[in-house]
Amino acid sequence: AFPKFKLNTGSSIPSIGLGTWKASEEDTYHAVLSALENGYRHIDTAAFYKNEPAVGKAINDSPVAREDIFVTTKLWCTQHKDPKGALKESLQRLGLSYVDMYLMHWPVMLKTDKITDGNYLVMPLNASGGRDTDVENWHFVKTWELMQDIPDSGLAKAIGVSNFSINNLKEILKPELGLVVPAANQIEIHPQLPQDELIDFCKTHGILVEAYSPLGSTSSPLLSALAVVEVAKKYNVEPAQVLINWGVSRGYCVLPKSVTPTRIVSNFRKVDLSAEDLQKISDVHKTLGGKRYLDADWGAFIPFV
Ligand code: A2P
């Protein structure tokens, strides 16, 4: 079975969570039910995914007790000025009285929702070629300040961040601010974007790392990368299982997304890869090419930072 990791709050978190980004309401409901039936105890959603009602309904309809499930949702970029109000809205949509983790989805506040392309947050170029048109004049440190009393409110057991770079983390960790150390930083990680430095930084500061897009997201070249296929063959498993287990072995939570029942089941299989095979997967970016962390350092786009 997959291990659990400890959070800096003292709670534990299952190392595998079901990702739900880009899953429709209908698909999400069935995926979450099927995941819970097959041993998953960690579900990851976000206000932005527009599927919180389906996630919550599946959790409430499942025979698995609420307290045995780790549920994460996220503050959308348009709501940084009132994170607690946004969390209450999320809980209403979920039909739950609390979540286990509430994450600031991105370290940037946006004025409108129009700059998302359904894939990444993409800032449109403005007349001067900049990318600041829809960024609100608001610092994520203030958002983090406003999130401080959420754990005491009981609405979320832990608070954390997502898509934070080392620079972003350093800002909220400044000792003179005296703010809570985030329980987690959820970021994109897969062999084309191994994020070694950011992972090390988080570990040093007691921030649990969670990997989204662990398979490289849709139409991922990783699933057919030579080294991944070779290692999969050696252990008689699927490429996806190699990628998921590579992540867990590196000591962080992995959030594979699938709405396909057979994949939901197969993604939940623990495989013990040898150190040598783990290294083979870590080296994949050398042949397949790396991937830039799109907008990894959002601070750069916030006018006054
Ligand atoms: P689907 O949801 O249709 O099953 P990531 O977790 O990196 O974001 O990747 C999600 C993508 O990978 C989705 O398109 C998902 O498709 C697909 N996927 C999930 N599990 C597997 C698997 N075991 N084998 C191949 N593709 C998978």
C-alpha cells in the first residue's frame, strides 16, 4: 500500500490523491466514487475546476466515512481579498462542513476570469507586450495573511499554497511576518519538470509537496518515453504506474487525474522501483527535453513586486 505523509500540522495525508482538473461534473462524480471504492482516500479539487458539487456528492454518497477522506480545494485567483468567504462558498458547493486542506491556487490575484484558456492560466499580452493587464494590484502575502485564521475556524484543517516558486515561498516565510508555514505547496512535477530545487526548499521548511500533472497531463510524451516504457516492462506494469511511483518514492504526494475506471484502479498500484530505475526516470528529461514551469514565478507579473 502507498504510505501516508505527515503534515506540519501533525495530521497525515495519503500519498496518492485523485486529481479532478478538466473532469466534467458527471465524470467527476463517477471518478470520485470509483476512486473511493478502490482505496483512494485523498481527493483534490478546486473552485476553478467547477466540479466541487460532484466531488462533494460522491464523497457524501460513498460508504467511506468523511473523516477517512482527505479533501483539498483551492481559492480561485479572483477571490484573494476574501479567502474565508470563498472557502465558505466552496464548502457550500461541496456540501461538506470542512475540507482537510485549503490552498491558495496561484500567488496572484486576477481581476477577471477571462484569462484562462482551460489549460494553463495564460496572461494576454498588453499593448506594451507586458502580461499584467488583468492582474489585480494585490500581493499574495496579504492573501496569506487573510488565510491565517482559517484552521481555527474549523472550515479547513490546514492551509497551504499552490504554484509557489521558491521566491514566492520566501516572501510568506519572512520571519518578521510571523505567518503560518504553509502545510503544502502543490506544483506541477513529472520527469520533464522534476523541480528538484523547489522540492528541496519545501522539505527544508516542512512544507509538504504535492505533484499535479504527474503523468505530464493530456497527450503526454512521457507515457511513451523509451526509459519509462522499458522500466514499466521490467516490472510488468504500465508507464503511468512507473511515473506515479517515481513521484511517491521521491517523497511527495502524487495526484494522478483520471476519469477512466480502469486507470483509476491501475494508478493506485504501489510498485517498488530500484534506485537505478528511479534514476533512469529522473534522466528522461535529458532525452525527451525539459519543460519550463509556465509562470512559475508569478511575482514577476505583479506590478509592485
Ligand atoms: P483520462 O482522465 O481520460 O483517463 P495528469 O494526471 O498528469 O494530469 O494526467 C491526466 C491525463 O492522463 C488524463 O488525460 C488522463 O486521461 C490520462 N491518464 C490517467 N491515467 C492514465 C493511465 N493509467 N494511462 C494512460 N493515461 C492516463
